[in-house]
Amino acid sequence: MPWISNEKFPGVAYCVGGRSLFWGGWSPQLTPDDLANWPPDTVAYLNSALGYASTAAEIGSAVTTDFIKQTALFNALLSSIRGALPLSGVSEAGEAPLAVVGAAPQSGLFAFDKFSSAPFIMDAVRNDVGTNGPGGDTRRRLFLVPRAQVHRLNCSGNHVVSLDISLAGNRQPLAVAPGCNVILANGTIEATRLALESFGIGSTQFGSPRLGNLMAHLRSNITVKIKRSALGLGAPTELETSALIARGSALGRRFHFQITAADVTGPNPEALMWSMVPDIDLLAGLLANQDPNWVTITFRGIGEMEGQADVNNPDPARSWIDLSPETDQWGMQRAYVNLVPTQNDRNLWQAMDNAAFDLAFALAGKDPANIQYWIAPNGVFVSTRPQPDATGKGFWQDGLGTTHHEAGTLFMGDPGASITDTNGKFHNIDNAYVAGPALFPSLGSANPSLTALSLARKTANTLIGSTHAVPVAGFAPLSLSPSDWQMVKLPNSPANMIHYGSVLETSGWYGLYWYMKETFGNFILSLQWRISRREENSGVYIRIPAPSVASALQAADALGHEIQIDQRGFDSVTGTEGHPLKVTGAIYDLQAPSTSTQVEIGVWNHFVIEANGPRIKVTLNGNLVNDYMSPREQSGYIALQAHDFLSRTQFRNLLIKKLDAAPTV
Ligand SMILES: Cc1cc2nc3c(=O)[nH]c(=O)nc-3n(C[C@H](O)[C@H](O)[C@H](O)COP(=O)(O)OP(=O)(O)OC[C@H]3O[C@@H](n4cnc5c(N)ncnc54)[C@H](O)[C@@H]3O)c2cc1C
């Protein structure tokens, strides 16, 4: 347990995949009412094809779970519940939205395919190893670092420049490369601790920086036994376990019930639902032990807790997180979590519980002889409905810290009125984002993962999109389809150009990667490139002959032009550095750059290469570095150079504008 609190918490799962290894898979959407106070662009995104619909398809909640749905029990329950509605605020019911693909060959033979992020991560890492592993770790794209813990993020101004971490118990810094973004995806409470510790946010009116708007769900588990005859069911003929959702509202806020039902004799129908039944013998045993007369049903109520989306003055009497004076084994202040229901919360909780009891009674045909109630403290079913105490509390209510639905402290919205923007970026930090329920402005009544995963995709798309240059008028992108390019290699060279989405990366040793779609006469070529080490060598070729000519590589050098990328200005014949005709920005072996062209390693640079008649101008990061009158070819192909094994130069945003007329010089 990394934090301390006024409430009992079971804690976080310190493992790859986090709590997605343990979760129940319930994945309802937030309703329009739930989303009423959310930023409009976020609501539009969630309800678009890219939002809930994509996530539901990815995690499996979009498809019916046959095992749960295709039973007589499911049909009887759904029609009985729908027949009873509207009732005590409950207004709709349907199949449970579970992140499970469960097309089983027979009821009870459960397909073990519930979504978890762990296998996704492992698949992605394996895919990366398969594709890029042969080139060594420097070519890899995705690393999973086990036993890593982040203690704080260090900023220079409003930019995260390094992390303070421990790896396998050893504390060390980790530099954040220029242009790199950091995403806090370590659970609401730990992400909030990092933000309070590192970003200078939170109200300090009570000393330690504090963030409000902490919310969890008001959760109850009301279990009853109902006579099968009251549901119109005979004795079970197959293993019956089922799940449904019912939604409702009271006192201006929402709640829903996860309804699980099974023909078990004990009080836990959900346990059977998630049991693996790997063989026929176990299935036969379970079938033989099914209760022929009763169905056990649990109504797990999930009620919306109210938040306090106030940046500056979180009410101390309500829920919030700050930094405790108590430190952990690393000397870091732990989070202190204050989680308390308001009186409004208590009222909603009671209304939700009443709705569950009323619904259960309705399913029993409103005949007390058809229903028994589980009294958990005594471990017995009884025929009288249990009552809450004078404060509205019942033994069926869970502790607020146990729901695993903590959310809201890093809520998104407008600058000044929230902590993050609608892409999950901290307003006051330009390269730090949040993924997870911490972003929710309000909690609504839906289990959080479907929404959190959808928002994470929005963040990812924004980050990817920000790397794409918006074409300026008159510029068109070069095609990135590999079929529009051709690599010509030196004999036995494994030269290759790897396509990482919209980024091209050189690989192997010598070769030229010809853009085959068309030739260009007069044009302006705009592209970005970056190097991973000073010793890298590459170049942009323009106005070169076709790759089909004899000795095409040599012809490119002799007849065309290479705009050089090499920080050293290396001469391979003498093995010496510092040759102006061979340094970045040189028109290779023709004209040196007019000024220094040293760049930062790992940072994207911008070449604008204008070829107009005999004149070739090279602009690097906004500075004209070469202006050359060429006696060579005035039209031809464009190519990118793969030079040597240690070079992994990347290119992106290749845009070209054709110029009509030859220049007047
Ligand atoms: C039993 C159970 C049932 C649930 N059922 C459902 C359900 O049916 N539907 C639903 O929507 N939700 C459910 N949840 C909740 C859901 O699992 C969580 O809301 C969700 O996993 C939160 O995702 P997260 O990425 O924010 O945090 P987590 O899943 O907790 O992941 C956080 C990760 O960060 C790591 N980490 C934490 N601190 C640090 C640090 N300082 N440095 C480095 N790494 C760190 C952890 O090791 C972990 O891998 C359930 C949870 C549990 C436990």
C-alpha cells in the first residue's frame, strides 16, 4: 500500500498490467446524463466511432458473451426485470457489457478470454522484438522495464527533463530526451502523488499541496435467493450463470446494478461466472450440485459519488488527496487520501439500495414466500428484508476505498478551472499527460475502464498527430507507401528503410532509397530528420538519375546532388573528421555550408531544400546554410541515404511543392 488514508484500501497491483489482471470486465458507457458536465469535445470524442465503439471492439465488450446470455435463466431474468420497470428510479435493463469474448461450445465451458492490458503489452513487445530485435536494442521501439518505480518527475521550467526512479531497488535518474512526452498511467492516487510532488499544483491553503475532486463509487452488494418458479423457470438443464445491467437515477444522480445470477446454493453467483471450467468432469460436478429450486442473485449497486471540481479551494470536509508528512522507504512523502461520502452521497446510496430490494421483490412476484435475503454477517439466508441502521448504512455496503474506482483528482477541462486539458495534458507542463480515471471531471455511474481506455486513445492520437506537419498551401506529402520507394544497395548490403508509421528509419549499410512515384524539376522539398548519435551519416539526394541506370549509386553521386547529414564531416578515405564539403548542410563534395550546422542529438531538424533551375538553396532549422549554383542535372529523382550499421537516421513529414518556372538568376 503506497498511500495512507482514512479509509481501508486493498491497494494497487504492483505488476505489469496493473489491476487489469484482476478486474471484473464490466464495461458500461457513461450515459449522456453522466457526461453532462464533461467538456463537449471529450463527449463528442467518446460518442464518436473512435471513442467507446473502438474501445468496446478492442476489449471485447461489443460482442455478446454467449455463455452468459444464451441461457433460459438470462431470458427469464431480463423479461422479468423489464416487466417490472420503471421501478424506484430503475428505468432500463439489458445484457451485461463485459470485456469477455465467451463464445463457448457449451454453457459452462467458459472461454478464458477476458481483456487485460498485460497480454496486449506482451504482444506489442514481442512484435517489436520480432520486427526490430535483429538490429539490436537501439532499433527497438518498446521496452518493458520490470521492477521500476517512479518517485518524482524533475522539471526545468514547465518541461519534464528527467525522472527520479528506482530500478530493481537501485535509485537512479532517467533523462527524458528532448521532444519526449511523459504519461502518468500509474493509477489515480499514485499519479496524483507524482503530480503533487513534481508539478507545483494543488491548493496550499492547508499547507501540503492538495487536490480535491476525489471520487469513488457508492457500492452495495445485495444478495437474494428467488424461487425459480417465480421467474417462470423449471429445474435447470444446463449450468446457469448470467449477468445483466440495470440503470437508474435518484436525487439527480445515476446508479446502476451489475446483476449476476446462478443456480448456486451459496451466496456468490459471480464466483461461478468467473470460474474456469476447463473440463467436462468439473462441469458435470457443478451441474449435479445446482440448486433445482432457487436462483441466487446479487445486485451490485454502483452509485455516483459527488465530486468537487474546484482547483483552488477543495472543501476539507470532503474528499481530497495531499502529501502526508509520512515518508516511504525512499524518503518520499506518501499520498494521504481523504475519502468521505457527503450527506447527498448517503442519500443516494440509500435510494439505490432501496431500488435493489424493490427490484428483487418484484422478481419474486412480490410474494415473500418466493424470496430470501442473504445476511452476510450471520452467513444465512432469511425471509425478512434486512433494514439499514438509523444512518442509512447496511452491512451490504462496501467501504469506499474498496471499489478500485478512485477517480477525478487530475480532472480535465478549461485552464484555470481544471488540472489537465481535454487531451490529458497538464495545463502547466508542456510534456506531461495523464491516462486513467484520474482525468474524469465527474464519475457518473459506470465502471471506469472503458472510458479511461477511450480517453487514453484520444491522448495517444493527439500525441501522434502533433508529430505530423500540417501541409502548407502548395505542398503535398510524398507517398509513404513502400511500393512507391525502391532501395538500391551495394552488393551484399542489407540496406533497408524501416517504415515506423509515418517515420522512415535507415537500417543496414549502404543503399539509396529512391522515391519512384515521379521525378522533380524545380521544387521545394521540406522534410524533418533526426540522428541518434553524432557519428551518424545520411543524406537527402535530389535530381538524381533513375535507379535503373547502370551503376545507379555512382551515377547518383556523380550527376545528382546529396544534401549531407553528418555532424563530423567525415572522410572515409582518410578516416578523419572536419571536412567542410562532407558536413551536414553541405552539397556533398560540391559546396560547404556557410555556417555551423551542428544540431542536437535526438531532436527533429528541418531541411528546406529549394531547387530552382541551377540554384539550390538549403535551409536548416530556419537558417539558410547553403546557396549553390549547380552545373549538374536540373531534374531527376529524390532519394534518402542509408549509410552504415551504426546510423539510424530518421525522416518524417516529407512534403514537396513543385515550382513552375525556371528562375531568373
Ligand atoms: C478486483 C477488481 C475488479 C474490478 N472490476 C472492474 C470492472 O469490472 N470494470 C472496470 O471498469 N473497472 C474495474 N476495476 C477497476 C480497474 O481495474 C481500474 O480502474 C483500472 O485498472 C485503473 O487503471 P489504471 O491504469 O489507472 O491503474 P492500475 O490498473 O492500477 O495500473 C497502475 C500501474 O502503475 C504501476 N505503478 C503504480 N505506481 C507506480 C510508480 N510510482 N512507479 C511505477 N509504476 C507504478 C502499477 O504497478 C500498475 O502496473 C476492478 C479492479 C479490481 C482490483
